[in-house]
Amino acid sequence: MLRYFCSILLLLSAVICQAQSVWEKLNKDPFKNSQVYVGFRAGANFNTVNVNNRYSVIKPTTRLDEGLYDKKYQEVENIGVIYGITFLYQFEQRLVVGANASINQIRFQYKQDQPGSSRSVQYIHNHDLNYLDVPVFFRFMFRKVNSRFWDKSSRKPTVPAIIPFAQIGLSFSVLMNADKEYSKYTTQNGIESKEYEKNSNIKSIMSPFTVGAFIGGGARFRVGTFYITAEANFRQGLSNANSQNARYQNDNLQNEAYDIMDDFSFQSVEGLIGIIFPLKYLSKKEFMPVEI
């Protein structure tokens, strides 16, 4: 009887020691409580133009008519798309740093009039720009902080299925291509006619590199072993989108449409949906990710 009792005690001691060693192993390296994510994101933006200085080939005869010849920036055609990849490093339950590499389409339109008593002319300019966009940002997760360590029952800390967040960062953009479509409309005796519609590559008169800042927020949703993210951001350009040194280098635009670019920057609101995958797993066999 004593032999059986001693055997049971030895077995219980072995189980307790094994559980203790597992618990100590899980809590030995704090790096196990960080996570790296990679994923994809896509969405749309609505863009507006902030004009810093105005330029024009067409000059009014009197100062009272100056406003008639100004470019009139529209907001109807200003919706573009964003798509690319994202990288995140969550080094603490509430703190994340990240970077994206995206194609960002910027579209905008303006109109310019040449008013007249019997005959008036209007030029419509549509722009389609594509940037390689690299935002770098800091993200704060709004959540209750749990113990960073697993308990002695080897149960991992609970993590909310939905975690809202706020973020702020800088975006660095490299111009990939820039196209412009310009049309001329003439109105005489109340009858409007379209004289022509042409296209031009305007990459040479745009700034090759722009910088902006953004602020926004969203939420992360857990779906099995991966996550869905939804975010909305407000972005403000901090540099001119056009090239001041190359303003007069496109002769076709000046001769055919009397067009010279203003000094301007972009301001946009964007919404995106993403999917991110964790790269660190506690168990690769069961695909059990480090969840924080």
C-alpha cells in the first residue's frame, strides 16, 4: 500500500514539475509577447487641392476681372484608389509601429474660363496621378492591459476580439506616372460645342517626391488565426505637388490650353480595409499565434 502511495506522489510531482517548466518556459522570454504582422490593404480616397500660389497665361484687362480667369477646382472627379501591403510590429499590448507600401491614385479636376460677350471658351483639365506611397506610423490600441505572462495553468491571456485604435504618421510619396486630359468647349449664341479633347504626360512638370502627415483611427477584428482591419485617415500634404522649376516646360499645354500649373498641395480623406497575418507562432503545428 505504501508503495502505491509513493508511486502516486512521484507521478503528481512529475506532472507539477512539468507544468511548472512549461509555465517558466512561456514566461522566460518577453519577446514571446510581441508579434509581427504582414498583410494587404485596399480602399479609396477623396482628394481636394489646396492652392498656395496661382499662375496663368491668360490675364484679364482689368483687376476687377481677375477672378473670372482663375482655375476653378472641382470635387466631383476626385475619388481615387489605394492598394498595397502593410507591415506591423506590435511590441506591447497597446503600442504598434508600422509601414505600408501602396499605390496611391490621386485624381483632381479644374476648369478655366475665357469669358466673352458673344463667344466664351472653357477648358476642362482632368488629372490622374499615381504615387508609390510609403506611410510610416505609430498606432495606439485602446484595450485593457492584461498580464503579459501566461498563468500556471498554461492558459494564454485573453485578448479582445475587437480592438479599436488611433494612429498618426508621415507619408513619403514618389511619383510613378502623371497623365492629364484637357478639353476645349466653345459657347456661341447659346450653343456649346466641343472643339477637341487631348491627353498629355505631365510627369516632367510635377514634383517627383512629396511628403505628407496623417491622423486616423479604426479597429482590428480577429477572424480565426488572422485579423481584419478597418481604418479611416485624414491626410495633409506638406510640400508642393507640382515642380516650381518646371512650371513652363510643357509647351503643348501653354499653346493649346493656355495652362500653367498653380502651386498646390493635396488634402484627402481615405478609408481602407486590410487583412493581416501573424508571423510568430507559439505552436506552428496548431497555428497558434502569439496573441497580444
